[in-house]
Amino acid sequence: MKPVTIALDAMSGDRGAGVVVTAALDAVRENEALSLILVGVRSELEALLSGEHSRIRIVEAADVVQMNERPSHALRHKKNSSMAIALGLVRDGEAQGCVSAGNTGALMAFGRSVIRMHPGIERPAICKLIPSLRGRCHVLDLGANVDASAENLYQFALMGSLMASAISGQSEPRVALLNVGEEEIKGNEQVRLASHLLAQCDTVNYIGYVEGSDLFRDVADVVVCDGFVGNIALKTGEGVAGLLIDLIEQAFSRGLYGRFVGFLARPIIGRLLRLMDPARHNGASLLGLQGVVIKSHGNANERAMLAAIRQAVREVDMEVPRRINERLDDLLI
Amino acid sequence: MKPVTIALDAMSGDRGAGVVVTAALDAVRENEALSLILVGVRSELEALLSGEHSRIRIVEAADVVQMNERPSHALRHKKNSSMAIALGLVRDGEAQGCVSAGNTGALMAFGRSVIRMHPGIERPAICKLIPSLRGRCHVLDLGANVDASAENLYQFALMGSLMASAISGQSEPRVALLNVGEEEIKGNEQVRLASHLLAQCDTVNYIGYVEGSDLFRDVADVVVCDGFVGNIALKTGEGVAGLLIDLIEQAFSRGLYGRFVGFLARPIIGRLLRLMDPARHNGASLLGLQGVVIKSHGNANERAMLAAIRQAVREVDMEVPRRINERLDDLLI
């Protein structure tokens, strides 16, 4: 494995730097090719690290972007934040990728201003690999943009298709638009126009519209929507999963018989709960930038943060930004 | 219980008239105050009924609206469809409500043209009661409109609030807007403007923004969004539930131990599966019309169709359209 360096914004998550430091220690332990740069308040990070680590170093950042801060405010006043400095390390080649659990809007805004975008891409998009019964599906945009034009959706589809090729090695990933029905006549104007653009594009394997329920049915490898829709769909899905897991746990702890069967079922249920564990699926990619930027959930725990670091390493290994950049030229209209 | 008559569009669903006739027979059996009018091809319906039923009669309709037919086409050419005639029976007072498993867009279009709308409401919305861990939540719009202005969202919020009061007896249901975050600055323009309108409205208990995951957490009694977002959120949630149920069934049928525990767990899992069964939750309300119109899922089975009929009866019993109409006057701006 090639050596990889990832910068971690250690200060921006809801749970503080302790979670990031623990995940960092776990990450370098499991991957000998990995070096990490913790970006944040040196004294705090040193205390948390408690000792020297050959593959973890600290870069000082005095400021932090707040979770509810306006991105425009952060962009003007938080140039010395852990977030901005971590992105700067990617721009300067000191790290090949970075991970932040901070304010999504600010990460987007800093990402665009610090790291170059792919030429021809108007806006970055947040992309995540979601699990299904068979296979998995890349979904974007999950909240980088609260609306999207047909051209934006078209560009998201191109990036998603190239991302799926790079990550999973599929030569012709199936690309679909998320819509309220499968028929030609369904949907709003942007979606219908984007469908028209994609149908004319030879190099994308566009299969048409899919519905929300298709996300988990291995119908498409890449599903494209605007960030408002994608964010709400993702969180609704997480909500249903959480509800069901609560119901299962309740069912197996009620009454003598329920508790008895629950005890016997523990290995089976345990496997299922681990599979559904949101921490395992943490880490979304900011596509559109010429560098690997991974957005972690704001309240990620240690395991979730570790999953996000692994995702960053994977994208660096697969050279995702380079592979997207190379092929976009041929595809953009 | 007061006598209730419901008209059933017997021809428009994916599964044909047999499903509707079976559900109709079950419905009149369980509810002695209920009379039903089956609207469709008399010869076919008579064959399916196989005999006289004192509380089920047939009204002839020669035509059917196709599932993928454009609403504008249906409106012009399908005045003699089972859907249009069923709605006409509500308009004429022969039935107090109707149920259709047909083309949603056409049901909307015919609904607006056949039955009067509440004065001041620009567009109908599809509203459904979704289950959560504690309590339940009315969500609208689930697909009547692929986009919505701030004023539309405001009107949906009013109707949803009045609906929740009428159905569940809550005096001040908590009303929220679905958004990509809870902070003031989040969301697109329509949602932020609708929030502003609702914050100024004394008679609605507006609690602000909620996210997709909040739908199942008893945070709000009424959640408002545009139909594109709502449809995709609902179907994504159904997709996750379906995936999880498949995973549970798989887990308990794998290996000797899995099958053994699965056998013991059958009563517990069975209760859970019944609770999550989409058929139990079938039947969405078309709000905005001065009559009860229930949209059933297109491929509803007998039990699902029965649930939709029950929903129609409930809304007639609770006089939902009258109660919405009465109070809208004070609330509309």
C-alpha cells in the first residue's frame, strides 16, 4: 500500500476533539501506510494524545467554525479555523485528503475557495454509498445545494458515474434520477430536463427515473437528486431504520418469553444491528473538488469517525479526484 | 354510529376489481353502518360479487383512467371513467366519500374539477398518517404537487393542523416544516418564507423546522413539505422498512441455529412485521376538497384496500372536510 496522509479537522464536530484523537489512534494502528495530521488547538490535542506518535502530527489552528455559523461568515472570519487549515493542507499537497465533522455549508464554502474545483463543474455535491440488500448505491447530492438546475443534476450524474467507476471498478455504472414516479411525464421541470440531457449522453449508462423505494433494491448504482431532496430522503431512511431497531430491541426485552428468545437471538440480532449501524456508514464525499474531502456526521462517535477516515484513505488510494477530473473533459456539455 | 356511504372506484388499481370487491365485502361485514357503491363495469362487478348484498350496489362506468395516462388527457376524455363517476357521487351527495387506487394525478385533477375546493386553498395536498415509536404524525404533501410556493406550504400547514385536530382530537397539534436542518438559516427560499408566514400565524402551533429523521420521533404532529420531497421521503422510508424486514427474515432462516431461534421468535417477529405492514397504513387523504377522497396505493391488496375504506369512513365520521372548511376562513391570509 502506498503511504497516505490525511488531515483531520479535530475541532469542528459536536463531540469535541477527543473522539477525533481516539479514531486517529485506531486508524494509524490498523493501517501502517497511514499518516495523520490533527488540525486544532495544539495544547488540547497534545493532552489527548498523551505521548509521541510517529505517524500523527499536529498543526495548530486557533479558531473553530461553529455548527450554526453562516458559511459566508465563516469564509470571511474563520481563515484560521481547523477546517480551513485542514483543507489548506490538501491544497498544498501536505495531505492527500481531509476529514471534517463540521458545518456542512462552511465545509462546502471553504472547499470551493481553498481547493480548486474540476473545470466545468458549477457546484460540489455530497455523495454517499448507501447499503442495500444486494450491492450498494451512490446517492448524490445529499445536502450541498438546497436546489439544483437541470445542468447541476447532469453534472452530479457525471461525477457520480465516474466516482462509482473509480470506487467499485464498475465499467458502466447504472445512473438514475430520483423522481416521484418512473413514467416519462413525472417530476418537476429540472428533473425532466436533466433526464433529457442524460438520455443524449452516450458515455453515461443512464437508465431513467427511480423512486425512493428503489434506493435499496439494487436497481441503480448511482442515484441523482438535488440536495434538499437527498438530505431529507437520507435522514428519513435513517429515521425508519432507527425506529425499527428500537422496535426490535423492545420486542426482545418484553416479557419472560421475549427476553428468553432475545437472549438466544442475540448473535443473530447483533449481526443485523451491526449491519445497520449508522457509524459503519459514516463519511460522505464532497465531489467536484480536486482533492479528497470527506464530511463526517456532526455527532460521529469514535467508530464513525474511524469509518470516515477509512473512506478518505480509500478515495486517495483509488485516486478518485484525478480519475473524475481526467474524464470530465470528454463528458461535459 | 351514523350510516355512511362510500363510493369505490373499482377499476383503477393495478390489481383489478377483484381486490376492491373482496375488500368491500369485508368492510360491510365488519361495519354495519356502512354502505358501499362499487363504480365500474357492471357485468364484471356482478360476477365478482356473486349474489345480492343489501349494502353494496353497483353504478356503471364504462371507462377506466390508465395508470400512466396524463391527467389532462384523462380530464378531457375520461368523464365516464370509474374514477370520475365515483367522485361525482360524492359531489351529488349519494356518497360521503370515495376511495380510488388509480392514477394520482388524474384523481387530483378530477377531484378539483368535480368536487369544490375549500375557498382560498389553491391546491389540494395528499396527507398521510405515518406511524412512529410513540404517537403518529400527519405528513403532507406526499405527491399531489411536484413543487410548492411558500403560500402553498402555508396552506398545507393550515389544512394539516385542522386535519390533525379533527382526526385525533388534539387541540393544538404541533406543526413543523420539513427541512435539511433545524437552524433558521437552512433550507430553500420557499421553505424559509413559509416559516416566516407560519411564525406570524397565531392560530397554528408552529414549532419550526424538523428533519427527515424527526418524522418517527414524535417531535411534531403535522409535518409539511412539497409533494416531490414528501413522495420521495415516504417511499425511501418504505424502502428501508422493506429492506430491514427482508434482512430480519433472512437472518432467522439461515443455518440450523437461525431457523431454530426463528421458530421461537415467530410470535415476536410476527407482531413486529404486522406493525410495519404497509397494508395496514394504506390510504392517504386528498386535502383541500369539500369531500372525503382517499387515495389507495396502486397495487393495494385486499387488506390494504380495506384499510383505505376504513380511513374514508373515519374521515366521514369525523366530518373532516366540514371542520377544515369552517375554520379555514379565519386562518387564511
